[in-house]
Amino acid sequence: MALVRLQKFLSAAGVCSRRKAEDLIRAGRVLVNGRVASELGTRTDPRTDRVTVDGQIVRPPEKLIYIALNKPRGYVCSCRHPGKDIVLDLVNVPERIYPVGRLDKDSTGLLLLTNDGRMHLKLSHPSFDHEKEYDVVVARPLSDGALRRMVEGMPILNTRTRPAEVRRLGERRFRIVLREGRNRQIRRMVSRLGNEVVDLKRIRVAHIRLGRLAEGAWRYLTDAETRALIS
């Protein structure tokens, strides 16, 4: 196995993102064979080197896995959250995995989980333009003008949302396709319109669909789905 950059190894092993790994290295929290690795250019051989973060041994994943979960309401998209139900409680696999992106605690639907750091970056970073589709129900009827504002983009969080695809399904229900993922974006957009989200479910990420997966259930992605994500 060729030598790899330390931050890439930490990301692939599911410890954290590459950017966070760089912070850990700068802080002197990463050791290679017992010595602090404080330079970002440090390379390691995962077969022979002993890498630790805060004293914990880091091992490369034995195999890369990709999972689709139908997240129920009330679960937090985090690997650790004392006192809270987390999405990892729902998935029983031996590998160390982590969620790709987030759904807030009150939202439901499709969540991808993996131990592939490169795939995590590819699906999480807004520059890749991956679509995410949601089914939304609001408290009060929405006008056509309100839907157009979401289509055209709206000011939230000191910036403007990118244009979205929106399709009405009823007086209080619509589908929306986003190519970005700002914090609680749909809820903030609806609030800006003087309304309130009462139900929000993600039904698609890129070409992966929630389909008939039961709430709280999970499945491995098919080979075809995985190949399409990688490509």
C-alpha cells in the first residue's frame, strides 16, 4: 500500500473530515508511531504505522460500506450526543460509520451513512451540486407567489439561497429540490414566508431514493447505486 497523507487517512478511517483532521494535526493531537505529527504533509503507511488521535488507535476501515436509513423524528444526526437518541443507534453494523450531511431532529427521511471519507466529502460539499429532494407540509396554505420566492431564491443567514425546484402537491404541501444544504434551510425559508413547517421528509439524495423503506429501517445501497455515486 502506498504512503498516504495523514489527514486523508484519518478521513478515510472515519475519524473526521480532512479539514478537521488538519486541525487535529496542527494541535499536536495526532501521533504516528508514538511521535507527534504536527506537519500537514506527513505521510503514513496504514499497514505498518501506529496512528493515534488523543491516545486512541486509528485503523483503516476493513471494507467500504454505504447505507440508506429512513430516519425517524427525534433522532440526532451525530456519532455522539450524550442523553440523545442518535441515528447510529438504529444501524447495527460492525464497521465505524458516520452520517453524510444532516437532517435536523424533527425531520425524517433518507439519510446516507458510510465509512468512505472521500464519498462523504463528495456528497456533503455544495460545490458538487448533488440534488436533495424533500416532501414538506406547512401549517397554513401557501400562495403561488410564496412558492415562486422559493424557486427564485430567498435571503436567509446573511446570504441568498440558490434557485430551487418546487412543485405544489396541495394547499399546504409541496416538493422542493435543493442543490445546497444550509442549516435548517427549508424551515428558515418557510418561516421567512410567514409560515411554519409541520412535517419535513427527505425522499431523495442524488439518485438514491427513500422508496418504501420503513421508518427506522436501513439497507445497504445496491452495487449499481454505489457505482453511480462513485462515478
